[in-house]
Amino acid sequence: MSHTEIEITAELVRDLLRDQHPDLADHLLRFGARGWDSQMWRLGDDLAVRLPWATQTADALLRKEHAWLPALAPHLPLPVPVPQHLGEPSERFPRPWIVTTWVPGEPADRAPATRAEEAADALAVFLTAFHRPAPEGAPGGRGRGGPLADHAEGFAEQLASATGLGLIPDPDAVHAVWEDAVAAPEWAGPALWLHGDLHPANVLTADGTFCGVIDFGDLCAGDPACDLAAPWILLPDGAADRFHGAYQPAADAATLRRARGWAVLRALGGILIGDAGVHGRPGGKPTWGPPAHASLRRLIATAR
């Protein structure tokens, strides 16, 4: 991760708005959050400003959201951050930035869903609406939505790292879930729209259920199994079956097997990021550990 050389401050964000969107420059501005790729600043009650700060790929992710998400958002049953304005690179800030709608709620890594049936139904309805055939020219996604086998090396490295840290009680059981997923037939249907990054920090909750989905930087077209990892990652124990009963069209057995492999990948990543946060290592987020451990436990139990 290479942080931008320019410090992002409220004064900088205000100046950028004055330069390119002066009608918004006087709105109340306050810091929101730092993600992997971008920083977010609240703008008034209904908007947010996102600026790339950590990765070189962040610029393309913001432009992709601005290009595609406004047409998808009206058809989705949960609120999403709809791009309103694109800020272009300038002398003040040499990277693009974006103004979007603000989606209220608490990230699920901090406030997990507790109303199992309501959350399962909300997630199923959202993905049913979202997983539609993507048009020709839809973006690809940083390894998301393609063959699961392409991630074999990353899986092996993550499992070895987590096992070496004493974080995986039964690595053989984890490996068995992965091997079964990789052996499943590949997706033969049309490339469907995918969120591509449905982990707990990107799904919002209120009153125990899901109320919004954010961060569409990995929006892409491909195998829906990538997104269908979400029930094991996001839902309380025992709710995955309810999700699968509500999601339409019902996923076939091969897709569910591949989805468990994607869920294992996401769980291992969350466990490592969570452990780094607990021990103060760079890039760590302690809130990512508990949901990742819970999801891995559910996946192993399902396989058995």
C-alpha cells in the first residue's frame, strides 16, 4: 500500500469543491472513514466525497463507479452510494475524486446482522435484483468473478499464514472446503453483474438487518458464485438456508460449491486482517476478525 503524498484535509476537500462544484462548497464537511483505496468525507446530510489515498488502482475504481452505478442503482432494493459528480485531477489534487449520495447505517463488521430471517431475505432480494446479465463492455474485476482456481496460490499463502499464527484450528477441514469448491464445474451461464466485494465492512445494518450496500469499486461481470459467498460471510448462524430459498433463480449445486470457496478466501483474508489489527500491524482492522472466524466455522460445519 502506497499512500498518496498529498495529505487530505477538510481544507483541501473544501477547496476542490470550490474549484469544481462551488454549489456544494458551503455544505457542512466532516471526516467519514478511510478504506483500502479511498477516504470518505461527509458532505452535508445526504452526500459524501470520496478521494483516492492509498492505492494506485483507486482512480480507476472511482471512474468505474461513476460510469456504471447510476444506471444500476434505481433497480436495487437497498440504498447504494449513487455517484453525483466526478472531480477531475487538478494542480490541487492530481487524481480524480467523486461526490456520491450518503448511505446511512453501521458497517456489519461493527454491528452484525442479528435478525436472521429479515437479513437473509434482504440480502437475497438485493442479489436477486443485482445479478442480471451484464452488457457487452461491462468491466472485469481484479480477479473477482472468474475461475476460482486462479486464486489457488493466494489461498495456499493465506491458509499457511493464518495456520502459522495459530488462527486456524483445523487447516485440513479448510483445505477440504477449498478443494471441493475448485473441483466444481465452472460457471457456464452469462456474465452477471457482481458487487465483487461483499464483506462485512461494505454492507450496512440498522435494527439488526441490512439497510445498504457500499463500495462498488470491484463492480464487475462474471460468475455469481463470487457474490454468493455472502450468506456465509454476512448472516447469523442458521440463516444461509433461508437466503438460498429466497434467492432467485435458485443457485445450482456447482455454484454453491464455488461460492463456499469464495467464502473461504474472504474468511481467511478477514482473519489475517483482523489479527493484524489486534496486534497493531499495518493495514489491520480488529473488527474484521470475529465475523471472519464465524464464517469459517460455518463453512466447515456445512461441509461436514
